[in-house]
Amino acid sequence: MIRFSKVNKWYGEYQALTDVTAEVKKGEVVVICGPSGSGKSTLIRTVNRLEEIKSGVIYVNGQDIHAPGLRINDFRSGIGFVFQSFNLFPHLSVAENVCLAPVRVSGRSKREAREHAAALLDRVGLAHKANAYPQQLSGGQQQRVAIARALAMNPPVMLFDEPTSALDPEMVGEVLNVMKSLARDGMTMVCVTHEMGFAREVSDRVWFMDRGVILEENAPEAFFTAPQHARSKAFLSDLRAH
């Protein structure tokens, strides 16, 4: 579903990604973890070209995403992206937030989009909040709306960039439960997260990054019980200490 081949990214003289080569299979849940500043969010943001790369190739569903003539807005609309900070439109109701892209981008009728939005909001446990506005919701509820909005375009892959890091601890579980249900339904997912319990329980593979390099790829049980790289071992040891 996603393939990185020798991907490099620079910010001025700072190299944020170094020769990243990896792939995510269809239906797979990959969790990217590592210390702050390791390139996790940068990597996930290259997948829908929110970050441009210096060299290398990225394929999504067989498509070279830097191919000449690619219609970038059409391409982006086919990838679900859930941000750390919700990014809901405050002047639109919950249902209107979810309906916006299907109507504006895909040309769906408002009635069809509304019915689809109702089903998605029910899926994330917020059918009763369809007419509320973002500021009337808790952080956890806003993030669940953001997930419903990302699902509204029926994307083949969902990207999550630290979706729980802006939430109070008691709200984290409600968002992770929605993500777990997506994983059970076979959604291809790439998640940048510090929630190691989620990584261990739900992911098919864990990528450990540091200084712009994927240092280790492993099944979750192997990664958490017998990490291979010295940096992975130190990272997990620090987590346990906290």
C-alpha cells in the first residue's frame, strides 16, 4: 500500500530523513515510535506530500506520488490523515465537518453525504453530537470527529500523527478504541504514537526511528520483549523507568 525507497528529507542543513526504505502492506497496522525529533511525523507527512522530499521515491497504492501531472489535491483527498490538533472547522457543525469533503471534492449530494456522515459518526460513538459544534465537545470527542471526517472519503489508508498527544489522559482510551476498531476491520494504518500499549496490542509491525533512520522493524511482541538495536533497548528502558 505504501512503499518508501531511499527517501531523504532536509530542513536547511539538517537531514530529517536518511535513505528511508520500507513498506506497509495492505491491511497492515504499522506503528512508528522513537524519541522526539527522530523524524516520525516528518516521514508520515511525506506520504500525502504535506512534507516534500529531497530525493527518493514514495508509492501509494502503486502510484508514484511525485509523478508529473499528479493532481495533488485529488491525491490527498484519497488519504485519511488525523492530526494531533483535530483541525476541525469551528464554524461548522460536527456533521458539516464530516460532509464537507465528500460534497466539495467528490461531488456527492448533500443528502448522500449526510447519510454517510451519520453512519460514520455512529461508528465513532458520536451520532448524538451531529448538530453540535467543535467547541462544545471534549478533546477526545473532537478527535473522534476528525477520524470520522478522514473516513468520509473512503480512503484506502489512514495516517495518524500522534492523535492522542494533545488529549487529557482520560480521553486517550476513547480515541484508541476507535483506532482499534478500524484495525479489526482491516484498514491499512500508519500511526505515529507514544501509546506503547496500543502498539503492542494492535500493530502488525513496529518501526523504531531515531535521527531520521528506521533502526529497527519488528513484530510488536519481539520489539517489546527482545529489541535488536541498542537504541531501541535504551528507548524502551527509559519508557519503563517512567
